[in-house]
Amino acid sequence: MKSIVILISGRGSNMEALLAANLPCRIAAVISNKADAKGLETARARGIPTAVVAHAAHASRDVFDTALAAEIDRHQPDLIVLAGFMRILGEAFVRRYQGRMLNIHPSLLPAFPGLHTHRRAIEAGCRIHGCTVHFVTPALDNGPVVIQAAVPVFADDNEETLAARVLVQEHIAYPQAVRWFVEGRLTLAADQRVLLSGERKGAGALLAPAPDASSQ
Ligand code: GAR
């Protein structure tokens, strides 16, 4: 059975969704860069080993990355799962785990990398927004896409209502992506293409606003 390490920085709701999904893998540890991350309590309550590698306690990004890699490597995971891990990781760190590190980002990448994605989607007038699970590459919030979920943006949405609608989909998309990986169905090819065996072709399209019934 494969094992995974989950990295968090805060609330940990994606981590909880992963724990609740009964994935066919061992969750070796949950590691946070912040000692007060709420998700750490949740993991501890479930009997999962936790660790803190505080970025603030390290002199530079490189020193932090090295300490984080050492903590991860103690567990020899097959996959590193970034679940709301809000530190930019250096190129050497990312290359070390190339093809075995996933991230979830709250936008339909390549739109809106970085912060405040929901606000920016509203300001840009997007009718459709969503989330993306991708393999991590050195570019921030970028890399080969594994799965995306789209939601409509309504005229009366604000940042909070839109974030909540996306988060529901994050909690579906991320466990699915991790499941594919630990089942051995998801790999990143040398040419950076995502390979997913047994891929199902969903036929449904999301139109937002919904077209008039007469035009369907
Ligand atoms: C999630 O919405 C996740 O997509 C986002 O942080 C939130 C963490 O929530 N990640 C990023 O913005 C990464 N660039 P959670 O701690 O409840 O899972």
C-alpha cells in the first residue's frame, strides 16, 4: 500500500476531506509550517502523526526547504499532498519530488495563480470559476493539470459565497486525484503529460448563466 504525507498551513478542510475519503493508502504524517494550524488538531485527534516545520524559525527559504524535506523523507512517502500549504517552495525542493507532489488551487488554472482567486474571478466578470489539482512544478500554482471542477459565478456572489461553492468541489476533486495516484493509475510522464488510466469522459457541460430552456 502506498503512503502519503499531507502538508497544510491552516484550516485543513481539504486534509479532512482526504482523511474522510477512506483512501487505499497510509497517511504517514501531516506536516504544517505553522504550529497553530487548526488542521493539526484534527489530524492529532485522528491519531495521525503530526509535525511542525516552522518557516519563521528558519533563516532562509533554502534552509526551510531542507528541513521540510528531511521531515518528509523520514516517512518515505510515495506522494506529497499540498492541502492549503501556503509557502512557496524552492526549485530544488520541487524537483526532488517531481511527479510525486500534488497541489490544489482555488481557480481554473492557468487563470488566477496566487492569492485572492475568488475576488479576482468576480472582478474579472467570470461566469465560471473553480479549482484545479495539478502536479507541482517550480512555477507558482502551475503545473500539469490532473482534474478541474467548475462552478457558476452568480451576479450576487461575493468572495465568501463563491469560495464556499468552490470548496465543496475541492473536497470532491482532491480525494479523487489522490485516489488515482495511490491506485497507481495517475502518473506524470517525462514530457510532463498527465497519464490517467481508465479515464472516463464526462459528457456534461456547465453553461453559466444557464441557457433558456427553449434553447436546450
Ligand atoms: C483551499 O481553498 C486551497 O485550494 C487553497 O487554500 C485553501 C486551504 O483550505 N490553496 C491555495 O490557495 C494554494 N495556492 P483548507 O486548509 O481548508 O484545505
